Amino acid sequence: MRRYHRKDWLKFREEVIELDGGACVRCGSSRRQGAILQVHHKEYLSGKLPWEYPYELCETLCRGCHAGEHGIVQPFTGWECVGYDDLGEPSGECELCGTSIRHVFFVQHAKWPSLEVGEICCDHLTDTTLASNHMDSVRRFEARQQRFIRSTRWKSGDDGTFRIHQKGADLIVEPAGNEFRLCVNNVRGKKNFPSVTDAKLLAFELLENGKLDTFLKRLANTMQRAPMRRT
């Protein structure tokens, strides 16, 4: 069974194996002897990702001892979804059906190692629509994102800029050497982006997470406090 490839899990797994002396706590076999070592969770903690467990609830087992601990037949009921990750591209693989996946759902069971699965398999194992509901939300978000990026309200200028007015703010993507940056009400951002699309994505993020409203309020307060110049 393919194991977690997340950095958090890989780091935690190696820490547990090191604490157990680099060998299976049941039979004593080690990697030097060709054993494949895995980490077994001795107790089930609802809502915890596999790498969020305390060390004392984990132990190192070889693949054979681990399989014996959990039994031969994988359970198909009693699973819980405890996390989600977007890989950005379909570079993952569902550990239940083997299909390529981009959106990974972490499911765990009291009597079986945790799995990385896709949307359909997550709903099947947990007997819920949690994954499909989440993906519906993700797809709506991505659709809004693409509509914003491709909107005809973005006006291009002869100077290479792209402008749009949204929520009382003038959002401008302007060239910065070979890159681009986002300006909000003529205040230039500090971060440069490799493409116009990347800068537009930042604008969309600011609109979605409410940070644009916070910035505009802070900017307005700064303008009000600024002393008036005498002519």
C-alpha cells in the first residue's frame, strides 16, 4: 500500500522510526535486513491527521506485522474524513481505486492505516457526501476565479497595464521589468509575478478573503490622519 507522501507525514514517520531504534517493535527486523518499516497508530483519535498524534500513541512495525495488526480485509465502513489537500495537478493516486487524483481526502479508521483517496471513494468510505459537497464548493470557487480573470471588464492600456474597478477599488496590473505587479488605488504591491494571470489571481484572492476591504479602510484612515499641506 502506498504511504503518505506529504512532508509532514514523512517527517513524523521518520521521527517515530528513529525513536524506536530503526526496527520493528514486534519482530525486531530493520531496514538493513530489507524490512519495510511503517508507523502504526495504537489508538484512534477522531479528527487527527496521522502526523498529529503524540509519539507515545505510535509504534514502528514492519509491513508484515502491520498487516497482521489490522487484519487482511480492509473495512468499508466506519471511516472518517480528517483532512483535504489540493495537489495543484492530478499527480496523486487514490489508494482505494488507483485512479489519478488532484484533490486528496485523508480518511482514517480505528482498525486500518489511514488512506489518501479521491472524492468518490471518500464519500463511499465515510457514507457521506462530505467530499462531493466540498468539491462542489471548490468548483464554484474556481469558476468565479476564472470569470474574474477572463472578464471583459479588464481594460488593457498602451503602457501594458490591465485595469478593473471592483468594490470601490482601482485594481491595476502593471509591468515591472520582465514581471508584473498589482497596484490598488495607485499603491504598488511589493511582490512581483511572472505573468499577468498570476497578478490577477492575487487580486481575486484579496477580493475573496476580505483583505481588500481591510486595506481600503486602513488606507482611508491613513489619508484622514495625514496633515494638510498649506499652499
